[in-house]
Amino acid sequence: MKIACVGDNCVDFYDATGETHPGGNPVNVAVYTSRLGGAASYTGAVGTDENGRLMLEALRGKGVDVSHVQVKPGATALTHVSLVNGDRVFGGYEEGVLKDFRLSEDDVDFLCGHDLVVSGLWGMVERDLSKIKARGVPVAFDCATRPDDEAARIALPSCDVAFFSDDESGDETLQEKLRAVAAQGPRVVVATRGEKGSLAWDGRTFTPYGIVACPVVDTMGAGDSYIAGFLNSWLGGAPIPACMGAGALCSAVTLGMSGAW
């Protein structure tokens, strides 16, 4: 199985320590897919700066195909991060060359050679997902905390699986949100809820799932690793509870690391 991860990337810069960690939603999903033994590619844009070289070298080191990463003159995207009791808190964001990232027809052909394509809210490709879906390739999309965002509304009709994060809503409100997202197109919608676990809706049944208890070093990448675990199991034909369990287990591994990976 091969998963194509497409869209944003960024270097997470920890202001207090000066540490830099490659990251970004589709980048993380690609790395975690490789960690699970699957094949993954990342398509996006990096700059000609040191952070761009760091990103590419790190991804190659994790076995991720970067043959369709665009290298553009300028700076790689960067996010300022601080840690508060193990929870990552995002500060300023510098978009860099990502603001000009667009898929070419050759990129679309490349993505369609995979078993699934996954992107997210800041991936800049929401308008291209319908082309991929029309060619019979399953699509997954991460709405982050904003399933009502314009990019999500454009992407969701072309999605098979959608994710969003919500650790504040009560059960009834969350169920309503899941139904509303599913009504836009996805066959399966999953809400990740932090310490409360996750809740999935497949159009017939709500399925709750807990967490895998673990020591928490850094929450960076926990949601992305859940997505990777879930999707790799889903592609293998596993039932929804098993997919959720795979997601929770993959998250537990990531929570024990400093940085996303």
C-alpha cells in the first residue's frame, strides 16, 4: 500500500531551546506511515534555505519519497513553538515559499499512482482533490480544529475519510458535528478528542474509542500519527474500531518523543 501525503510542511522552531524539528500535517503522516512499514511520499514546497535542506534530508532518512517536492527560492515555512507542561503551544507562523505552492498536472498524475491521497486544511490543494477522486483514488482530509473552514468545505465533497479535532464539545454536540461533516461527502468522519480518545461516524453508527496510556513528552504530531495509524489500517480493510485502535497506538508512540518525530 502506498499513501501520498500532499500539502503544507514547516520546521517547528522551539523558541526556548532553539531546537528545530521538521513537521507539518502531511509530512508527519508520511513519516508515520513509513514508521508503520508502509510506503509514503510527500509532495509540497520547501525553500532553498537550510531548513529546506533539513526537511528533505530528514524525510529521505525516514524512507519517504520526496521526488515531487518543489524547491523554490526563498524560505521554508516555519512555526514558532513553546512547550507548556508537555503541551505544544503555537506562536508565530512564517509561510515562506508555501504561499506559492500549486500542483502541476504531472504532480496530480503522480499522486494518482498511490492507493490513497491525504491532505489537510493548509495544504493549498483542496481544489485539486476532485480531480484525484474522479480518477478513483480514495482521498482523506484533516480539517484540524476547523471543519467549517472554506478549504474544508471545498475538500469534503471529494473525501472518503475526514478528520477533525475537538476536545471541548459534549457528546451530543460532537455527534451533530460529525453528522454535519459526513453530510458533505465523506463515508467516515473521525473526531480526535485528546485525552478523551476519539469518536467516529460511518453514516450508521457512532463508535467511541479511548486512548493508549503512555508518558507524555510532547504532544506535537499526536493527531497526525492517529491519522496515519487509522488510514493504514483502513486501507487494509480493517473495521472502524480496529482503525481507531491503530490510530491511538500510533499516537502513544509519538507522545513519548520530543518533536513530531
